[in-house]
Amino acid sequence: MNLEEALKIVDDLVFAKKGQHLSDLQKAILQASWENLTYQKLLKECKYSYEEGYIRNEASLLWNLLSDVLGVSVSKKTFRGKLEERFQSKEVTQSQVQEQSEQLVATPYQDWGAAPPVSYFYGRTQALNTLKEWILQEKRNLILLLGQGGIGKTTLSIKLTKEIQNHFEYVIWRSLEASPTVEKIIADAIKLLSNQQETILPETLEEKITRLIHYLESSRCLLILDNAESILQSSNHIGEYREGYQGYGDLLKRIAQSSHQSCLLITSREKPEGIDQIARLIQTIRTLDLDGLNVEDGQKIFTENNGNFFGSEDEWKLVIENYEGIPFALEVVAVEIQDSLGGNLSRFVKEYLGKAKFTQINNLL
């Protein structure tokens, strides 16, 4: 194994567990260790303007990081030997690195709360890839997933989390449907992130958020808050927080503005107030508006789960577009057409389309 291969392996392992690549300075420190150079020699050869004390401090942080990633104590003197011991073959394959990465980043710290099971997932490939890019590549601090009721925000958030969970040390999924206080959400998160060690929190909300930010800085965490519209006012007060829930605005603002390695994903029917103003000042926020399914993906909800249906392409298009491609609405309609009309889509279009009233859909809207 040569130096270039060693740097590639370590960079891959660090990114797999911590979600961050090695800096140029960290690579230079590893080179000094690999080639048995002094830090003074490193400073001279790499032409860094840092003081030697700074280099030594950064090196100490790096050895702590690698000790955590590799699961063994690592220092300047032992780094090369420990890495070669882990990857004994002279020619290390990518599959070996991948296998080690999967072992190292298994996520033992997860709390899914009341997350519902995801029985199916249609379409949304582009949305899924966009969210992955924002979280894993761009490392955005705060992401809002918006869309009307029944559009599939919860399902997408769970599908996304399942696929990227191994990039995080902690995963916390919470529904806000029952309108829990922000203090309750923060306390639950800190309890998990501190490995059940911190149960007595500061008195003020600002101090509690500061403690949460501390853990978001020290570990790579993914937090999901679903159904955020439950803490917002209805009617004409779009985006405004309900009385007693303004603290959520403080939480979102602090997470967006702080420098850390974690991500908070919010799903909501509305964008909470103040988000646009923050987004204009900093570049850590992204918003994805979720649209209805297209005809092809909407049709799968009928054909792959609820029996046999028959109708022309135009009739399929009419039904799916009439319900705006909303997955929940299409589920309700599919069951009704199958149970009452034997899957006769043509009859539904001729006799009921635009006239049939579904209580479940009306309540949702």
C-alpha cells in the first residue's frame, strides 16, 4: 500500500462515518506520519504559514478522529502500522474499503418515534436524488419539504432517511402532529445524542438550543420533524406559529445559522415564517416543493396494490389528473373503484368523476 492509496482509504472511511472529507492540512499531517517526517519538516516542505503549535493541535484532533473511525487508538507513530494491519493486502480493493465503511458506520443510535411503515414508494426519483445531494454533498443545515396534504411528504422523508442513515451517527424522526412543545423535542434529542447521559437541561430555551447545537457540532446527526403545519396557525395566518410554539422558529433559525455537521429536515404544508428572510442571508437552507405524481406513477398505485382495473389511456389520465396526482387521494379512489365497480375505470369516469364525494379526501383537503 502506498501513500496515495492510504490517503484514499482514510478519506473514504472518514467520509462514510463523519460525512466530511479530509482537508489538505490533514492529508499533509498523514503524509508526515506515513513518511516519518517531523512537523517542522512538514511546515517547511508544504510551505504552510501555520505556527507549529497550531499544526500539533490539528494533528491531535486528527488522531482522535481516526481513532474513532478505525476503532483503535491511533497516533503519529502508529498510524501507518494500524492502517496496514487493518488492510493487510498490498492491493486494497474498493470492495474492501466499502465493507469496512459499512461496518464502521452502522448506525446504532436511531429513534424513529411514531414513524409509519412505508409499504410502497412510486416515482419521486428526482426529488429523492435532489434531497440526497443537498444533505450529503452540499451539507445543508436546514431543508424544508413542502406540499399539500396526502402528497407523500412523510413517505418521502422516511424513504430518504432509510437510504442515507448510514452517513450519520444519529437519526431522530419525530412527528409534530400532536403539537409537542419545542422543549420536548429538544429534550428528547439531547437525551439520545448524549447517549442518555444528559437529562437535566438549562432553564431557558436559548440555552437548551445551544446544548442541542453542541451535539450537532460534535456528531453527524439527521433530525426529521414531520407534519410541521400542526404547530402553525390555520386560516389567513399562513406560516405563522401558533401561540406558544414560536420557539420552533428560534430552533430553525439557530440550526440554519450555526456551523455544524448535521441536518434538520422539516416536512410541512406551509413554509414557517421567517425562513425566506434567513435564506436570503445565508446559504444553508434549501426548500423542495413536492408536486403530485405523473400519470405513469399514479397508475401504479391502482395496478400494483388494488387488483385489476380497465380503462383507456385517456381515462387513466382523467382520473389521476382530477385528483392532482395526490397519492393518498388516488389510494382512496382506487379502493372505491375496485370494491364498488369491479375495477371499471370507464364507468367511474362516465358516471362519477367530478361528482363522487369521498369523506377521507374532503377531510384531508
